[in-house]
Amino acid sequence: MKKSIFIILFFIGISNSWAQKVAYVDSQFILENIPEYLQAKKELDNTSYDWQEEIETKYQEIDVLYRAYQTDKVLLTEKMRQAREDEIIEKEKDVKNLQQKRFGADGDLYKKQEELIRPIQNQIYNAIQEFAENGKYGIIFDKSSELLMLYSSKNLDKSDKILDLLGY
């Protein structure tokens, strides 16, 4: 009996020594409190808007060409019709290529986002890592991620401490 109580207490002691400190941060909250991020986001939004306007203007030009073609179609020879159709098709291809170049998976917007926001995200990651190592935290979750957090106690939220480490 004493032996089984000792074994149970031994395993309880071991399991407690394996327990890790846990905390979470809200990276979206952190980002929204960093002026450089807000400026970078504004610059990205403006650039995106300008590029979208450029693409919409080109589509409007194509629409004008197409309407003119529809109006003139009956007066054109087969060769002239084909030339106008080819011109419209070529311009549509060019605009679609421009759209892909600007907004595609590896497009200019993605590259600009990497250039402007990645350094800020790296700063946050490094601050979280430093905080975790100094505070001996085993796990730090991100409340903003797709990780499901059914409940989180405010005293486990270390976002403000990360902002302090970053100097904000």
C-alpha cells in the first residue's frame, strides 16, 4: 500500500515537473499598435487601389473598342473584322496578364507586402521568442491565428509585454 502511494505521488511529481508555462498573444492587436505597420498597410492599400484603377481603365478602353467594333462590324471586310477582333483579344490578354502580374499569387502586391510587412512580423516573432525564453514559457499561442481558442484568460495575454519589448 505504501509502495503504491509512493508510486502515485512520484508520477504526480514528475507530471508537475513536465508542466509548461503557457501564454498567448494577439498578433493582430500587436500589429495594429505599431505605427510602421499601419503606415505599411496604408501604402499597400494605396498601391493596390492605384493598380486596380489602372486595370479598370484598361478594361474600359477595351469595352470602348468592342462597342465600336460592334457598331462598325457590318461595314467591315472579313479581313478588317478579324484584325479588330485580334486587337481586342490581344488587349484583353494584356490586361489579364497585368492583373496576374499585379495581384497574382507571386505578384507585385505580394512582393510589396513581403518587403513592407515581413520585417515587422519578424520583429514581433523575435520579441515573442525573447519573451518566451526569458519567461521560460514552453508554449505561446497566437489568438489571431486559425487556432481555436475556446477560452482565454486575460492574465495569460502577453500582447502588451511584447509591445513593451518592441518599444511601443
